[in-house]
Amino acid sequence: MTRIVVTGAAGFIGSNIIKGLNARGIDDIIAVDDLTQGDKFLNLADLRISDYVDASVFYEHFAQGCYGQIEAVFHEGACSDTMESNGKYMMDNNYTLSCSLFQSCQKRGARLLYASSAATYGGSETFKEDPLFERPLNVYGYSKLLFDQRMRRECGANFQRAHSGKLGQVVGFRYFNVYGPREQHKGRMASVAFHQFNQFVKDGKVKLFGSYGGYAPGAQMRDFVFIDDVVAVNLWFFDNPAQSGIFNLGTGRAQPFNDVASSVVNAMRELKGEAALPLESIVGAGLIDYIDFPEALRGKYQCYTQADISALRSVGCDHVFSDVKTGVGKYIAEMAGAV
């Protein structure tokens, strides 16, 4: 029977990966997390796992072989707060721990599929998996980049299994702006769509940053990727163990924050039987409240991201990604059903 480990299991992406594995009938899953924030248990409550292990003991026990033969580790555990300024804490969690996990996976014959981040590109205008374009703007982005660099060194310049000899599969996913169910515990780091849904329920309108970085209000652009698509790509690589490397995981299509806001508003209107409105009418009706750009984010904010997914396509992953209207529509319908 296939035994899987998911770190960060009670988190946003980790819990959705378990959901995806469960849908395939895989439930011999060791869930690893830190439930100090107790309400994260909700992300695991409806899932099937074989064991839960606290993150404080798992890594050492795994290195010692305490859990038997593990097929693969989906490593989603990390400090993902891009505004965290404690660099030692960030590096311990996101770099040092990941390095020890990599060594343990190689020793134990387990495949490693891990979370990197589009934050590795930072101030770049090109989002291609190449050191030329990697310019992190914060210590979070740097912690993720350093581990990617370590994997390149360990696995060989071409970072493909064919070139890495004795090494098993290692895949890093540079997640772009992921949104979807099971992110409610993330507080300020939850997606724009999540916050705007709650704003609309409370105030009947949504908030967006005003003009910044040469962009008009709400016109800053990101590559927004729906969580179901993230899970599908993770599982594609799980199904294709001969493929290793660092890959962008985004749609390949930048869309303005205004698209998210209008999708949220129109999804809420549809649930009430009201007709969809174009952006101009939504703004004119005061359903979007543009707020001043926060001082704390100046110089540390990506105004534009768009994943270059040519590397993903080159290895045969042809998954079709949802656009913002489709993904946000599904997400809002699910959240509204839970209210």
C-alpha cells in the first residue's frame, strides 16, 4: 500500500493535497503539522489519514526510519508569512529544515515534492525558472530561493532525474497567487478573494489597493491560480516519478486585481439572482472601495506576476487552468454555502 507524508497537512495547500489523494482512494497518509493554532484542525476533520505527527518530532523520527517505507513526501510545511521579518526563524523553518528533509528522503528512498514560491522572483519582470530572474524582495522569498539553489546543486545543473544519477524524484513548485477552500486560518495572508467575500458579506462592498507602482487603482496584475489546479499538477508529478525539477505553478495568465473583485461581486450577485455587472458599473455603484497602498508594503510588493509555464509544458503536463472568473465563482459558491 502506498504510504504518503504531507507536511503542513492542516494548512491550505497541504490539506487540499490530502483531499486529492483521498479522492484517489489513498488514505495511508501521515499528516505532519503544528496545531498550536488549534482551529486548523478543521482542515483535517473531513479527511482520511492514518496518523498525525507533530512537526517538532517528525523530521528526526523520519530520518531514523520510524515510519516504514514512504513513497513520497509532499512538503508544504513552512512559514509563509511574507511580512515576517525574523530572518533566523524564517531560515530555520524554510531552509534548514527542508535541507534535512531532503537528505532523509534520499536516504529513505522517498520522493520529495515541495513548495517553493513565486516570491523567489521578487522584483523581476520575467518569471522563468532561471537564476537570471530571481530577485527576492523579502526574507521569505530568499528562504525559498536558497533551498531551490541547494536542490540545483544537489541534483545537478539540469535538475532532471536523468542527470542526477542515484537521486530520486525531487520537484519544487513555485506557487503563484493560490486561492480556494481551506485557507480560512491564514488571517492576513489569505487570498484577496477570501477577504473580499467576507468584506462583501459584512459591508456590501469589497476593498482593493489604489494606484501604486505606475498602475491605476486595482490594476496591479497577478497570476491567480485556483487550488484545485495546484493539486492536479502536484498529483501529475506524483504520477510521473521520472520528472524532476523546479517548475512554476501558475496559469501563465496575469489578471488584474479588479478581475478578482468583479468576479467576487458578480458571484455574490448571482447567488441573489441579480445580473452580472461590468467593472465600470461595479465601481460606479460603490461596490469596490479603493484604499491607500500600505506603507509597510512599499518596495516589497510585486505589482505584476505571470508564470512562464513553458517548463511545465515541456515535460508533458498539459493541465488546463481555470481563469479568475471560473475559479473565484466556484470558491464563492462554496464559501456562501458554508455561511
